[in-house]
Amino acid sequence: MKFQVHFFGKPSELQEIYHLASAIRACWGAEGHRDLVAQYFYDQIHPLGLKPNLVTFSNLAGAQWEAPVESILATYRQMQKFQLKPNEVFAEIYLLSVLQKPYGTLWETWHSSAEGRRAPPALEP
């Protein structure tokens, strides 16, 4: 089954954060570029005057299991900007998305970044 963005209606009709979180979660079962469609829904949050929560970020991280590592790390940084602390659900989904990458991908990306001197976000306390 191919995922179609118009299935959920216009972004202006998604007026509650839980509507967008559900739309992002629906991307998990989509074929193709699920991470890009999930990111599209996430990008609608600010223009609608909504604030993402842990459910939103957990769903976004889950939709990114085939995305580049940089996208998953960016999700974690965005969550930190909203001063949200990961709970067990987010941590499990985040780690599964990060660790499903081909061997070496995470560490090559991390060490080539400016932040490579710090512990990866998955390991920070």
C-alpha cells in the first residue's frame, strides 16, 4: 500500500498535536520515503502554532529507521530544544532506529561531525 499525504487532509485541518502525531506514526507502515513524509507532517507543527511532545518525537524517530543517521540525530536535538527528556518509549524507538543502520554508519557519521568528541546522543545521560 502506497502512502499518500492527502489521506489525512490539508495541514490546516490537523489542528491538534495528536492529529499530527498520529499522521507521523502512520508513516511507519508506509512504503517509500516514510521519513520524508513524517518530516513533512512534523514541519507543519510550528506554522499551526502547536508544540511537539514526546509522542510526536517518538513517532518521528520510528519513521526514521531507514533515514540517514543525521536525520535521527537531528530529531533528538530538536527534542532537546523543546526541553523534553526522553522516556523509555522514546529511548527504545530511538535506539532501534539508530542501531538498524548498516555496521559502521552511525560511528562514521558521528566521528566526522563537529560533535564527534562528545558521547553520541544515544549514550548521553
